[in-house]
Amino acid sequence: MWAWQRWSSTQMKITLHKYIFNEIWPAFMTVLMVFIFLIMSTEMLKLSEWVINYGVRLTQVLVFIFYLLPDIILFALPATTLMAVFVAFLRLSSNNEILAMKSSGISLFQMLPTVLLVSLISFLVAMFLGIVGSPWGNRSLKDLGFQIAQSGDNLGIKKRVFSQPADNLTFYVNSSSSADSVLRDVFVVDKTDPTVTSTIVAKEARILRDPEARIITIMFLDGTLSYIDQDSRTMGGHFDRRRLSIEMDKIMESVASSEKDPAEMSMRELTNLIKREVKGGRDYNRALVNLLEKFSIPLAVFLMGIIGVPLGAQLKSGGRTVGIVVGLTVFLIYYTFLAAVRNLCKTGFITPFVGIWAPDLFLLISCLYLWNRATKERPVKVLEKIKFKRESRRREYYRMGE
């Protein structure tokens, strides 16, 4: 008899956790897909520019999206975990299922293991993306940018149209040959030097690429060069050959830099950079911020999942709409706090060892406060106001219908 009761209790717990898990994971996947779609839509303008100017193929666009995914998912995971758990428990609360469970002797803490599992999985995914996925994706994006520029037709310079392959550099060509990378009847205005404006007119120009140095050189043949300085003085003359070198980070800005950004570095590279730089310097702070965020953001993901339980359990009315609004509000508060602290740490106003953990401390305090209110069945005042307003509106609509 005792063994049967124990087996029956175990089966009931398994059924309960399966039921809660089946409530969480559809919301998790839906919210994650929505975030990926929204963030990717902001990149469409850049992609369309690449397609028009550099002749990027569909396969390269898909690879570009694939390289972006680690950063996008890492950015979305805190909100996704929070909203998935929150919406699941909000539905259970709205249907009085949590009340029924409590009447059967099942407390919120007994429902927590499923949420802990989901939060732990999200935490491990965020750790992997922060340590491995995001640096790999960011660096691969720059490599892809160089490959596109290297294999693209004439750096996006179009015939009989003023083109800007790089900032402060304007080209106009009468004709071009993609096969041998030759431009004919070329007119160039170079304002890369703020003190001098250079104008080049040449019969022909050849595009030479150096993949190792990540530099593209344009060799002008048989032309004239003129300078205009800040005092409007003009100089110039004829030339047989003249070189103009353009760094890849200026051609494909933000995706083709020859030097690694801290966001592209592995933990070992960040550690070595921190050791080399002067303590408190700009590069030192940037590297330290990126290193610490590889741990602070996954911790925030874990805490967001735990916060979702008391939030959803205490808000019985409103449905998924209220869940999305409240979840997004908490997410925006966290990321606004994180962005502000991140900038302060990079400038050295706050030491990164303290500042980067401040948003996590805020989430931890919020988590303890919400769980304390939930276990004592003392509702949060803000949530009570939301419930009161929605019920007042609902009663008003009923009166108007009558």
C-alpha cells in the first residue's frame, strides 16, 4: 500500500511537470520566433543595399542571416524565457488551475522544478552563445563582408551613376568590365582627408585586391589630379599611374574590419587583451565588459524565468495580451538598465566588476520580493492596479451594452 501511494504520488508529480512544461515551451518558441523576425526586419535595409550595390546572392543572404542568429537569440533569450513562463502561469491562474492545485496541496514551490529546468536550459544556451556562438557569428560576418566585397562587381560602383563605395569617396564611371575589374573614364572626389579635397580624372582604373591585408587598391592610369585645401588653394597635375588604397572596414563598414572587435573575441583573446591593456583604459574596459557579460547575461536569463512564476500567478485576469505587455515592460527595464550601466563601465565611470552585475542584482532582488509576496498571497500593488483597471473597463463595457 505504501509503495503504491509513493508510485502514485511520483506519477502525479511527473504529470504535473509535463503539463506545466507543455504550457511553457509553445509560448517560448513563439516569442523567440517573433523576436528573431522583428530584429531581422531591421537588417533588411542593409541586406537590400548589399543586393543592389554588391550583387549579393540569395545564398549569401541566407548565410548572413545564419551568422546573425547567435547574437539575436542571445539578445532575445531574457525576454523569451520571462514571457514564456509568465504567459504559461498567467493562463493557469486565469483558469483558476493554480487555485485548484493549491487546494490539492500543491504549492508554487512544487511547481517550480519545471521552470527551473526551462531556465537552466536557457541559461546553458545563453552561456554557449555568449562564449562560442556570438563571437564566431560576429567574426564570420566580417569575413563574409570581405568575401562579398572581394568577389563583388567593381565594389558596388555602377556605370553612369554617382556611387559611394566608402564614406567621403564618390565615383562616377562611364563604363566598366566586371571580368577584368576595369573602370573606364573615371571621375573621383576624395574627401577622406578633412584638410584636402582631391579630384581624380582618369581614362582607366584597375581594381586590385589584397585578401591578406584586407585592402583594395584602385590603380588609376593616365589622368589628372587636383587638390583644394581649406584656404581654397588649388594644386595638381598630370600622372601616368596613381594608387588609391581603401581599407575594407571603410568599404563594408561594421562587417569587414581587419582588427577584431571585443565582441568577436573568445574568452582567451579577451583575457589576453585585458592583460595587455592599461587598467582603466578604454580598450581594457570594453574587453572586461564583454568578458563579464558572457556570464551576467546568462544569469539574467535564468532569473527572468524564475520571476515569471510569481508574476503570472498573481495576475489572474487579462490573458496573453497583459502577459506580453508586462513581460516586455520588465524586459525593457532590464535592458535599459543594462545599456546604461554598460556605457558607464566602458567610459570608466563605474568599474565593470561592479556595474555589469548591477542588472542581475536588480533581477535577484525583484525575484525574492515577488516570491515573498506570492508565497504569502499578498498581491503586488502594481499588478492589482492593472487588474482593477481592466475589471473596471470590463464592467463599463457591460453597462454600455445593456
